[in-house]
Amino acid sequence: MGHLAGGKSGLTPLIDRLNHYPIGLVDSERLREILSLLFDETEAFVGACFPLHEATLEELAGLTEMAPEQLLPVLERMADKGLVMDMPFAGTTYYLLVPGLIGFMEFTFMRRRSDLPLGDLARLMTEYLEENGKAGQAGEFFGSRSQLTRALVYEEQIPVSSQVTSYEDARQIILDADYCAITLCYCRHKKEHLGLACRKGAPVEGICMVLGEGARFLVRRGFAQERDKASMLETLTHARALGLTHVTDNVREQPSFLCNCCRCCCELMAGVQLGFSDGIAKTPFLAEIDAQRCDYCGACLKACNVKCIGLAPTARRSPSDARFAAVDPAVCLGCGACVSVCEREAISLRERPQRPKPPKTRGQLFARILWEKGRIWPFVLDRARRWLP
């Protein structure tokens, strides 16, 4: 069957199904344009039939009322496109519908490809994420009290009296992962199709990291390339040399990705810049500037990936006042990317008064977000059905 350009009303069941995830998709004409380019009619129907948990071919055949031999090539095609995750285990393959965000919208730009109109998708996705402000998709993604993602600190920049836990340490997250891979930066690749390049000079290729079972799927389907841990740590060091901010899942156990984000391309950083100051969970640290040392050279302003450094309010009163920079503590992620750029050593990290503690697992995180959005019951009922006879 063809793509849905002429019948976007057929996407309604798929959108309803995707909206059972913690991060749903706010319905709009642009969203339907995006989905019509990614899903053909059969794929949209199959996607709408998925339960919230993983399912076998036979279970999905029952839900879709399609013969297994008819359904299997559809699932394989969807997995190749990054719309469905396939997970082989003990001789059986389980399938899971991928969420929109973080999910198939990112996967779409995680490899070079000619099977999709990437220029059109880049434009549509950018417009979709920006439309209607806090009432639109940005609000759906960044507006929860519990954040989907969190920043990580450059541990070499923390005070000598401080320590980080293993889940706060980017290097340790890599070392603890049972499988590692590298992939394109979705955000910079999308910007590339809009004719824009990273102003920090960060690469598109081989800079963002995926971990664990999700990484195995992405490697299997050609979205990522397996790497050993030594190579991953080298990439992390390179990212720090470029002044990029590390972002991962907001969980303590088994994070699935580690992105290296810049101020000009990355949509997570853009969300904070657009006013979602708590849209990314912060590190246990906060940057501060010594006014006596600072000469307001501007290096830290350019280094900050959420643009939370500016002229100190006290230095704005009159032209004769000394000019020095200051950090907005409500916005600062505490990543430490700004510290090393200051030649006068005027910037340091200090511990926040309260240390944030992320949920233990993704299941706990998702349940929190769904509860906060008033959408917990479909999640609970679906899980209950999975275990009840």
C-alpha cells in the first residue's frame, strides 16, 4: 500500500496509540505530514494495533488479524525504518513500537539514507517542535515535573571535595554498559538538511552514543556502528574538547544513550533556551563566576550550551560599573563545559544545595511522567493484562 499523503485521517488510531507513551505526539497537520512520510497505510495500521509492551509475531498477528506470513515482512520493513524495534531472545523475536520522541523521529536522521525525503522531514520536524510553544510538542516533551533526560558533569571540573556517583559519571556509564555503539548526531544531521552547520565545529558523524539493548537493535538495522569502550571513551574526550554537554536518560540503571550536545543544533538544549529551564534534569553542580577575576571577555557566554550566562545585573546599572559575567542558577545545567574556556580561571563548579536523584529505572521514570500527565491508567492496565491469565 502507498504512503498516506492522500489519507491522513487514517493516522488517527496510530496517533492515539503513540499518545499512550510518556512523551506523546500533539496532533497537528504537520505531525500528520511527518507520519504520512514515515508510515505507509499498512504500517500505520499495524503500529496502531501494538500493545504498550513487546509482542511476538503470533501475538501481533492476532491483534491485527493478519496472517503471520503477511505480517512479518511489514514488521521487518518497519524495523529497517526504525519504526519498530525487534528484539531476539531465546529463539523468539519480540517487537516493540518505537515512540515518536525519543524514538523514530531521532532514528530517522541517525543514518545517511535515500529512502525518505530527509529535507522535507527536517523542515517539518523543526516546525512541528516549535509550533504553539508550551501548548505544542515542546510542552509535551519538556513540560513534565519529571524530566526524560538529564545532564552529566565533566567530573574533572568538580570541586576536589566532591564526588560523583557511577550514574552521574559519563565515563563510568560507558564502562558499565554491556554493549556500546556510535551513531550520527540526529540534531546536526537534521540541521545539515536545513543548510546549517554547527558553529562549535562539532561533527555529525560518530559523536553520539547508544548503549545496551537499544544499541544492539540500532547496529543490527544499520543506524549505528559497534565500538569498544576504549573508542567510546576517546569520543567522550573529543566531545569535551569541543565543549559539548553530555545528556543521558534520567535514570540510575542502564541508560540507553549518551548524547553530546551543542548550543546551536541540539533540540534538547534549544528546549531549555526556549524557556523550559527545568526541561533537562540538572547535575548536582552549579557554575559560578568570580566577579573579581572576570573581565567579561565573552568566552563563557559562547561556551554555555543553554545560554544561561550573561552580563551580571549589577554591572548593568551604569556604563561606569565594572562589567562581569553571571550565571542564571535557575537555568544552569552544571555540566562544566564553560569552566575550561576561562583564561582567568574565574569559573568554578559548586555543589547545589540539594542533590537531584533520578528514578532507578525507565519503568519508574515513565510511570512518574504518565502520572504527572494524568495518563497512568492505560499504562497500568496494559501491564496488568500482560501478567493476568
